[in-house]
Amino acid sequence: MGELRLSSFCASASWQKGSEMTTAELVKIAKVVYAEGGIFSGKNYNALLAIAQCIHDLLPSYKDLDTCLESAFTAPSDQYDPQCLQAAQAVFEQGQRRFPDAEILQFRSFTKYSDGDGHPDKEKLVNLYASYDYLGSDSISHEWGHFYFGRKKEKNMRLLIMAGHGRNVDGSWDPGAVGNGYQEANLTRELIDLIKAAADRAGVPCDVAPDRNHYSYFKHGGTYDFSPYTYVLEIHFNASSKVDSAGDGQMKGSMVYIDKSETGHSVEDAILANLYALGSRQAWDGVVVTQRQESYKNGLMVQSKVRAQGVSHAVLETCFITDQDDMDWYLVNKTKIAQAIIAGIQQGFGLNYKKAITPYMVKVDVASIPDHVLNIRDQPSINSPVTGKITETMSLTIVDEASGTGASKWGKLKSGAGWISLDYTVR
């Protein structure tokens, strides 16, 4: 069974349903599907469909079908069977996909990359796990199957962020918790602005709720359409009965409230894990299900209104405003806290999350490179088309990094020209 060799990512272009594909081209695809996975014919059609989808998803990175098949896949067989052709037709003519919400960009066989029980050997696949999303597998036994890697598509989600407390319906001001010279209502508005900025940078669709005390608004009969949103995050700061101005380690940390009607709390777990990594600590039991405790038997007003429309909602208690240690932590890390919250939402919802890097400069010394030329590639792989050449010593700005065939690490150029091997650069 052949192995896919290309590490490539098709960022945007894709073959559209209804696009013309000749019979001869479909046969070429069917022969490659057979060469890569003929053993699955009559036993696991999904595996054949996955191979065809992989061809489909990689095709836009190449100038034509022949180049794609020759560069990225096992040499075609001189034969094919009806199921292999059926898979090719299903993908390229009917728009079917093994993974509708992802692009398949790599696959590996059980024979080399299984743990022996049909599960991926993560040590052998460490580079793929680092560079791609693991999508799943197809098999006919513990010995014969494929593991798939690629990019999960951004789900059709939209985030709404709300600041706790603030202006009441009657015009009065609800400061929320007060401690150490701070008002909760002011801090929540500062933080949602930072969260909005972090969401925009990360490409997460995000809106900010109207600036008001939402509790007062709903208590007085106000209504709001939450249906356009996947997730509503209400920002608060916690408080204890005693103000700890000295910072002696009393009540402190981060926590989240969710309603008992939620089916899980993976998003909230991810948010809190990121905050703990920044130096916060767990308050109470981290994620608190309201109505589980007697003091919250009636739930939370805003949360109840959101959940009544079938939309997920969480109240984030960022830290304790009454604890000076917590406030010191917040003030130093507030931009990072906002980024950690958005990253947690990306991680929890399975969005395409990749930790951003700080752009940096590298120097390319062409005299030290074989042939004195450094190729710029469309994608981080020596199998990807060359988009340009560096023929003289210069400094360049790198804005992203990736693993890929032909280099220990690839760097994306700020200019947008493509990717270069960082093996031939000095930082």
C-alpha cells in the first residue's frame, strides 16, 4: 500500500461541485485510488472516498491533475475497479466527502504507523500531529487501514461577548464588585474590548453586546435575539466578603458558571486551562454548573435567557477583584488573558487553532546554500511549487512556522511570497 508523500495545505481554492471532469481524468483518479487503497474495495468504501477526497483537496495546489497525482501520490495502477471509479465520481461530480467539515491533506497506513491495535502511533506521527488536525481513520482490520490528517474547516460559529454590570434600566450605575480601588463594571468593559481585539486577530467572528446591565435589562422585560450566536460569554470579576489588600493568598483564582442544560463544558475547560497556564489558579471547582448548588438553584438571569433560545452561555469570573494578588496578575497579563480566552474558544469548538508566533527577522546567506539559491515555495514542502528564488544575501521577516517535507522547519515570509526552509537562515 502506497504512502502519501506531500505535506501541503490548500488554503482556499477547491474543486466545485458541477465542475467538468472528463472521463479520462476520472479514470486516472480511479487508478490512483486503486493503487493507494485497492485492498479496501468491497470492504470499506469510505476509505476509497477518503483517498479521492485527498486528491480533490490537494489538486488546487498544482497546475493540473497530472502534476498533483505524480507529485503527491503512489504511481497509478494499470487497473481499477468500479468502486474506485465510483469514489472518484462521488467526490468530483457529486460533491461527496469522507470528512465534510475538513480537508484531507495527508494519510498514513496502519502497516507503518499503527500501534498494533488500529490506533495511531503518536510517536511515529508526531510531525503530522504538530502540523495538522487528526481527522480519523478507516480500516478493515488492525493491520490494514489509513489514518487521516488535514485541516478542519472553521465551523459556522459566532461569538457574543457581554460585560457584566453597568448601566441599569433606570439610568443608575451598578458597579458590581468593588475592591482594591477597582469596580467590576469598569474592568469587564476593559476586558471585552481586549477579547474583541483578540477575536478579530484570530479570525473568530465576534460581536459585543450592547453596553448595559443585562441583568437589569432582562429583569425589566427586555428581549434580545441570541439565535445568530453559537456561544455567549459573559465577563465578570469575582469577589469575596473580605478584601485582601495585602495579597496573602486568600480566596482567589478563575472559574466559570454554566447552566445545567449544557451538554458539556469542553470550551470552558479549555478557557480555564489557558488562564491557569498564565498563572491564575482554580477557584471553587473550576467549572460550576449552576442549579447544582443550592445557592444557584434558580440559575442566573442572563444565562437563563440565553439558554432558553438554545444557545450556549458561560459566565467567566476572571479573577477576584478583592484579592490584590489576582489584580496584580490581571493588570500585568490582561492582553494575554484576552488571547487565552479566545484560544480556549477555538480549542473547545475545534476551530483551526494555531498558537501565533511573534514575527522575527532571519538572514539568508546564499553563499552557504547549494547552488547559491534558496527557493520560495507556495506551501511548506519541497514538493510544493516554487513561487520565487532568493539569489542574494538579505534579511527577511518570518510571520509563521510549519513542519513539512524537506526541512526541519519552514518559515512564512511577511511579504506573502511563500515559504522558505529555515535550515538555510540565521536568526
